[in-house]
Amino acid sequence: MPPPPGARPTGLQAAIISFSVRYRGVVIALGCLLLALGLASLLGAKYDVFPEFAPPVVSIQTEAPGLTPEQVEMLVTTPIETQVNGLPGIRRLASTSIQGLSLINITFDAATDIYRDRQVVAERLAVAARQLPQGVSAPAMTPLLSATGMVLVFGLTSSSRSLMELKSLAQWTLRPRLLSVAGVASVAVFGRDTRSLQIQVRPRQLARYGLSMSDVLAAARQATAVRGAGFIDTATQRIVLQSEGQAVTASRLARTSSLHMERRG
């Protein structure tokens, strides 16, 4: 607090003023040095040194191919919420169920440790994974990012291309190009239709030929499996063998599966 007008400085204040006036060159040099050190520290500081302004958030994603939003909510989202609900430090629990995908965001108290929060959530997810229907992927936590990690969100629309083509374009064309941009650490792609080979089962045909779903699954596994063929050693070299029997098109998959069924019959 500065002294009132007209008051004389104390002994310490008078000594400091006298020293600064007498050795003003030294004081100016020290001030310039401190200013230079401050500027150097500011320019070399990393963004991570600043504290997070948002509370810790743990995001859980679960893929459920073929399920409607109502089925995802009832069979996937609700069991996971039941498992993670009640964890210490939870302040907010929000979820979104769309076709084939369940999204759950858990907001913890700002005083908690995000790494411990992720550990306790992972323990609960291991239990919840055993309660999910067959065909649903195991729930997984998204990578840990800073509150300022998400910079831009955009979508793709088209009047001539399907949603499957748009997602394939975003996944295999746009995403690698965005990751090649300096400063981009992660690119997440969200879409409903993922290109895949699906086997449409006709129960009447299975009953007609005396087949079961296990036979269909066995034929599909044999048609799509990747197997190593080993190698052959000669006197001068080692020749690596590579098999090319994997079905990569719908017609080839159908032909392979039908041949397997016929051989079994």
C-alpha cells in the first residue's frame, strides 16, 4: 500500500530508493534481464502447463451392428449405465443411442484424478461386457484428450452417394489426409453404415437341407479366414508361401459357402 501524500518514506523504503537512484544502471540491467527471462519462458511454454478448465470426462463407445436405436438403448446402453452408475466422483451421466452405436459420457468431479477415473470405469466395463448380447462389440473408452482437443466437427452429405459410400470416403480418404496435417493428432469418424459382407440366412432353406447356424458360421469362417502357409527352405534361400483363398467379394463368399454346404451334405 503506497504511503499517503506528504508522508516521508520509512528507512527501508528510503534505502531502496537511494540504492535505485545511485545504481540506476544496475537496476535497469536487472529489470531488462528479468523481462528477457519472462519472454523466453512464455515463448517456450507448452500448452499442457495450463490447468484444464473442464472437468474430467470419460467417454465409452460400444458398437452394436444391426440393432435399432431402441434395441441399443435397452440391450447395450442401459446395462453399461447400470454398471458404471454409482462410481465415486460422478457428477453427470449422459448417453446417446443411435442405430448400431452407443455413446456414454461420464463427467467426474473436478477434484478427481482422470487416470484413476478411467481405471475404475475400465473395471466396471469388464463386467458389463459379459452382459451384452452376442454380436455386440466390447465397450471401449475413447483416448484421453485435452479439453481443447476437439477443434472442428463437420459432416458429409450427398444427393448421389449412399451413407455407406460417404463413410468409406471419410474413413479411407479424408481421415488419412487430415492426419497428415501438422498439429492434427486424432480424427474420429462417426457413421451409421459400414461397408461389410453379410450373410442373409433363410431359416426354411436351412431346415430343408438339415443345416444349422453353426454350419453357416463355420463356412463363413473358412471363407474369410487368413491363414499362414509357412515357408520352404532351399539350399540357398527361404521361400515364403502366401495363400490367396480369402473371399473378399460377396459373390465369392456366396460361392465358397455353398460349396462348403454341399460337401457337408
